[in-house]
Amino acid sequence: MQASGFVLAGGASKRMGQDKALLPYRGTTLAEHVAKTVSEAAGSVALIGDPDRLGHLGLAVFPDEPPSCGPASGIYTALRVTETDWNLVVACDMPAVSTDILRELLQRAGTTERNCVAAIGPYGQPEPLCAVYHRRCLPALGRAIRDKRLRMRDLIKEIGALWIKVDPGALATVNTPAEWADFEAKPS
């Protein structure tokens, strides 16, 4: 199955106090680290975020359209610019996500009639920022943005996602300096 990969890197990083996407990690940036993992799984990767802020990373970067709608606009943008039916979307603040997990999501997408395949997050809920979306989701995302229904966990249930259980530790996000310090302190 052919798929495209996208990393959402457009957030404001308010709780972190600095741009999460550009945090130094293992000789690169957090966004580049996650992008490498996504590319290994999907065969391609592009960033969704501010081209002025991220363009120096050497990856294709698409701005959120429309802006200021959170992850919904990032996923909407990915589905608008993609050249494939299936699209792997991962948040840039999931440094522990693995190629194996992402390949499993893609594999399951290739065998389902559903519009989305999402990993189950640490709290037993679907993780919309570690999921594979079919282009068929674009109209539903467009309506949700228009109606200001931007909560992706609600939308992912509405579009009928298939939920896949994965190691919940692989989906841990780093949103604060303390979470980042804890993550970096763990042995790799």
C-alpha cells in the first residue's frame, strides 16, 4: 500500500516555553527525529507547520490551512496536499514512537474499510495524532473546522476509526520542561 507521512509541528508549545519541534534531540531536532521514524514507516515525510520556522530542516513544509485551528487544521492540510489515499500523521512531540508501531497502523489501514486507523493512547482512548487517515476524511475535517468542532478525539470517533492497541509508552508526549527532562533521563 502506498502512503504518505506527515509530522505535525505547528503547535505554539506554550507549556514547553520554547518550540518543541526544534528541541535538540540525539544530534538533531525533535521534529527531525520523529520525521525520520515516519519516513521509515511510510516511505516519505513532510512537516505541517510554519515554513519560516521549519524550512531550514531540509524537509517539505506545508503551513496549516486554515491557521489557528490546532491539530485539526494540520491533519486537514496533510489530506489536502497528499498524493496518496492513506496518510500517516504523527505529532512532533512523540519521541518514543517506533517505526514498527507506525508500520502496524499502515498495515491495518490497508486491510480495513474504515477511514482511519488510530493507535490507542495511554488512557485507553484513540490517539488522533498517531493515526493513518484516508483522504475520504477531508470533507468531515473541513466541516468540523467550519463548525469550530476542533477536538480531534471527538472527530476521530465520528469518522469511525479502527483503534489499534500498541505500547502506550510509545505514545507519550513531551509538553512541559519537566516531561522533556524525564524523557531525556530515560535510557534509550
